[in-house]
Amino acid sequence: MRIAIAADHAGYPLKEDLKAFLEEGGHQVDDLGTDSTEPVDYPAFCAAAARAVVAGDADRAIVLGGSGQGEQIAANKVDGVRAALGHDLHVARLSREHNDANVLAIGARIVAAAYAREIVRVWLETPFEGGRHVARLEQIGRIERGEL
């Protein structure tokens, strides 16, 4: 799977850890920054990762910051993105099963690296259930287009 990954300074150490984890798992990882713990603003990095998914340059994306909340919000501003804040296994699984989330946000100051790896593994392995959830995703698309 092709995965875009991006982080701000707070998420940088976790980004580096997850990159290695993903590559060891056979995934192609596109690192969209940042490249250090020097303070930066997260929105542009998260938007770049989200746009990679929408453009088809990545199958999914992971965005990382201190809490993950701002990163999720920034990614969700890109039409076609369904970014989920995944701080535990249950929510990560449901974000895929019910919402077909294509971007995962994690707070590096909230979730330890070992647990983040497990969250990412579950998120990547969980398929979308389809069924009744399809109509809901179609409604979300209508909201993006200003129709609902």
C-alpha cells in the first residue's frame, strides 16, 4: 500500500518511528515532512498528505501532531478526505469499517509509539464494510459539494 505521512514538530519522532514500521511491513511510504523537531505549523503538511490521497498518489495517509486534532481538521478541509482521529484500536477500526477513513490522525503526545504502531496496523488492515454506510458517505460527499 502507498502511504503518505506528514507531521509537525511534535509528531516528527512518531513519524520517523511509523515510517520504519510501515516500510518493514512492505508499504511504500511518501514522507511529506516535516524533517525535524524545529517548530512548524501543521496545516500545510496535513493538506499535502490529504491531497496525495485524493490525487491517487497515495492509497491512504497518516498525519501526526501533538494532539492529532488540528491535523485531522486540516486534512478534512481537502474535499474527498475522511480523516479520523484514531487514539485507540476500537475507533481506528470503526473509522475504516463505518467511515472508510482514508486519513488517520494521531497525537504523538497522546499515544505511545508502540500503541500507535498497533493502531496503524489495525487501521490499514480493516476493510470498509459498505452496506448501510455507503449512503452516509454519499451524504458527506453531498455536503462537500454544497448540496446538503
